[in-house]
Amino acid sequence: MVSRPFSQFPRRMTMRGAEVATGASFIVRKVALVVDQALVFSTPVDKGVARSNWRVSIGEPLDGIIPAYAPGEGLGASETSNAQAAISQAQAVIGRQMPGQAISIANNLPYIERLNQGWSRQAPAGFIDSSVAAAVAAVGGVRVLTEGGPSGSSGSGGPRRPGPARDPGTGRFLSGGA
């Protein structure tokens, strides 16, 4: 005779498998949002074009370049209109990502590499790699499985992160789960 706890094993493993898939997709989206935000805010600004051209897509990177969302002259690093528009574009695309789909973040401006080599005094050389590394480290504590088993008793609707976490869209601290 099979004991009751063992008889529930297949159902619990199926639930855990679904939780892993959901958790992994959550992590992919969270990392993409945080990386995009870090790239956008670390990009030097003159007219807003470089910030506006951090574009997110599902699958292959987008081709071409776009004008600044809010063009100007000598805007400087404190400029936020183009940054918020670029981040909003990323949020909309990343929100549609389905498990297993790749997320691409690209900037096709011909001078983005020069900016990354330190061409502007607003950002140090290597700001792209530094931004990606910092963003990945910021979400490094995210867990694929929630605490409390397959019932998802954490109540967060996704994996939990120890300590305070920031909402990738607003930068505000979140309480509890990320």
C-alpha cells in the first residue's frame, strides 16, 4: 500500500516544476528591466538620442535608430524625459515576454561604442559593462522557488529576494517579495 505522503509526490513535483518555470521567467524579466534601467541612466546625454535608443525587444534585437523621445540641446546627465520614455518602452515589451523567449536590449547608434570608450565626460569608459554587471548583481539574490513549498505561501506571486529590493520601473524600495 502506498502511503498518503508518497501518493502526493507526483502532484507536488508537477507544482514545483510549474513554480520553477514561473520563477525563472520572473527572474529573466526582472534582470532585463534592471539592466535596461541601469544602461539608460548611465548613458551620457546631450540631445537625448543615446538614451532613447536603448530599445528592448523579444527575440532578435531591433534594427535602426530612433530620434530622441524628448529632443533638446545640452540636456546633461540629469535629463529624465528620454530616460523614462526608454524605460517605459522596455517595461511594455518585457511585460509581454513569455517563458522561454529571449529578451534583447540593444542600442544601434553608430557612436554608442565611442561613448562606452569614455568619449563623454558624463560617463566613464566601460559604462555599459559596468551597468550590466551592477544590475545583475542587484538582482543576484532572487530565488527561483518561493518559501513554503508548492503552495506558494510566500504570497508574493513570484520568487522572493532577501532584504529590500527596488522596483525596476520606479526605483522605489519594495517590501517583502521583489
